[in-house]
Amino acid sequence: MKRWATTTVLATIALAGLWNESNRIRAWSHRAAAERAFYDGNIEATMESYRRVREILPREPYSYIDEADSIAISLDTGLVNDMTHEEVTHLVARGVTLYLEAIRLSPPGAWSYEGVGRLLESLARSSRLEASIDLTGFSESPIESLLPEERIQELALAHAVRIEPMNFYHRDHLGDFYLRHGFEERAALHFRAAARIHPILDDHFYVSDYIERIPLVRDAIALGIEDVLREGSIPGLDERVYRALSRVYLLQGRFADARNSYREAVKLSSLPHLLEIEIGQTLLAENDMDGALAAFQRSAALEPSYYRSWLQVGRTLDRLGRTEAAVEALGRARGLQPARFEPAFQLARTLDNGGRDEEAAQLLESLILNHSHRHASYQLLVDIYQEQQAWGNATRVARMLSDRFPQEAIFKQQVERLEAIREGKR
């Protein structure tokens, strides 16, 4: 059986390698086609071939750099002379975005913003567009403290925003730039605009982290999503918008608003039982145990086969001191997912809390065998055996815990302490 499993793994690795190699061959074929089209002066065909390269190798920085470089060269060599002013300016915005994406996908320091600067300089040198671009006028006002390369980056980002103000990624990149350089108010303006364009936080590159750490950004995102909901500016809104707003409200401490937003999400959701769990967790944050329990029970009623609903019901009942009802709910959760650690461990802990330590110990003995990497079950079992003064069993389990996690000195010290107690009892 082990030999078969090893062979299967090796075959899978080999197939993955062949697949990757096949993709690279296809990508090089499209790259060669792009180069031929470029030398023939066919910009549209060049862009299309490079787009196919990016589809095949979306995590490869050169997939973006090659096209961006071709745009810059086109500007310098006059290949865009047949394009309209609007087409050229959009082409430049595309080049800026491609350079920035390559930088984002690369290790820190692998690329500078020199390519972005070249692109802007090429645009500025173009005689047809000489008057269309002012390299000093892209930001609200010049930031004197920026280094030259940082200034080029700001100009590039701001130029992309000016050309495509409703492009989420341009706004997001510029907001991130200002935030990293300490200009939070400017960052907030662009993050608010980004949230208006695309108000689903799960998809944000930068915002998801920043809303948790920086109140000013948090407030800007909330305002942007509120703008969208108030104006109805995005057709086909789904529950993710309300969930995103609820998340921000929670971080702001606006629990009532978070609840209301979640309830709006429930109305739109195809999976309302999941949202009822989020409502319950919001109520737990307010220490409204009864309200949370009601939300978790609604979740269980909506989808009785979803074990997490019953798990949350059981946990909340346990916190309310309703042990028997908690055991029943947790038993249902475990029955739905008997192989999972979480329902079984929570059931064992609840049994112990309710004075049913023998049942808890029996369940934990199976857990330490089937989930040997979860130290919490060992420790709870050691504690139960100590309370029972079953020093032999306590020492046995403590030794298993120490052997499983030899790097943890505290577990070794526990074994020594229990062995000393056991010897003293003889």
C-alpha cells in the first residue's frame, strides 16, 4: 500500500512537471508571435499575444514586463501614430498597470520603478502628446519628501488613475502607495474610491489588511461601501457587499449596524445559514449570549446537516451553563462530522464542565490517538486524570504529550512533576 501511494505521488509530481513544461512551451509560442507582430508594427496583435502569455503564466512577472516594454518602445518609435489620443493614453495606463503588477509579483527589490518612469517619459517625449501630460500635476500637490524614484511611482500611479478613474486596481495601488509613505488622508480618499468601485473586501489586495490596523482607512472603506448602497450605483449587488460592510462595522465597534447589515445579506444570500452564524458571532462580540444562541439556532434550522451550526449552538449553550442541551447539540455536530477534531473536543470539554469526566476521558483517549498533533486534547485529559488523582494515567498521557512535542520544555517539566507526585504516593 505504501509503495502504491509513493508511486502515485511521484506520478502526480511528474505529471505536474509535464503540465508546467507544456504551459511554458505554449507561453513561449505566444511570446514569439507577439514579437513577430510587434516588428510588423501590429500593436493590436502584439497585445493579444501577450495577453495569452499572461493567461498561461499569470504569476510570471515577465509575462507583464514584456508587454509593458513593447508599449514604451511603441511610444518612442512612433508605432502609435495611427492611434487616437484617447487610445494612446489608455495604452499608457495599461503599460503602467502591467509594470506595477510585475513589481507586485516579484520579490522585494527585484524591480525598480524605472520601467514605469520610462513609460511616462516616452509619453512626454511624444510630439503628438507633448501638451497632454504634465509630469508635475498628477497628485493633489507635490510631495517634497519623496525620493526621485518614489516620485516617479506616484506620477505613474496618479496618471493611471487620471486616465481610468473607475479602475479599482489603479485606486487600490495609489491608496497603498500613499499609506506606505505616511499620507493616510490621501490614502483614505483613494481607498474610499476603490470601495465604491468594487465593494467586496475579500478581493482587495491591500484593503483587507489595512482595515484591521488603520482606523482612518477603515472609516474610508465604510463610507465607500455606504455610498454604493445609498446610490445603488452598482447593479446586481449580492450579499458579499453587505458582509463586507458588516465586517468593517464590527472593527469600528458599530455592532448594531453590523447586525443590520448581516440581516440584509441574509435576504440576498443563497446560503443564509452561514450568514446567521456571522450574525451570532457579532452578537457574541456584544456579549449578547441569548441573541447569539437564537442566531445559531436559526442557522441549524435552515441547514440541519451543517455541523458548524450545531457546534456554535453547543458552545453557546455551554457558556450559558445549559450543559445537557449543549451535549445534545455537540453530539449532533460530532455525528455529522465524526472524523473532525473540533466537535469531539468541544463535546469532551463540555462533558468535563458538566461533571461527566469519565465520558470526557474516554472521548479524549480516542482523540489523542486519532489527532495526535492537537496538544489541547492531551492537556485536558491530563487535567482530568489529575482531578481524579489517577496519577498513573496522568503521567502516561503527559509523557505522550512531551514525546509528541519534544521542543516544548513545559511539557517535559509537567512529566517530571507528575512522576514526582506519583513516586510520593507509593
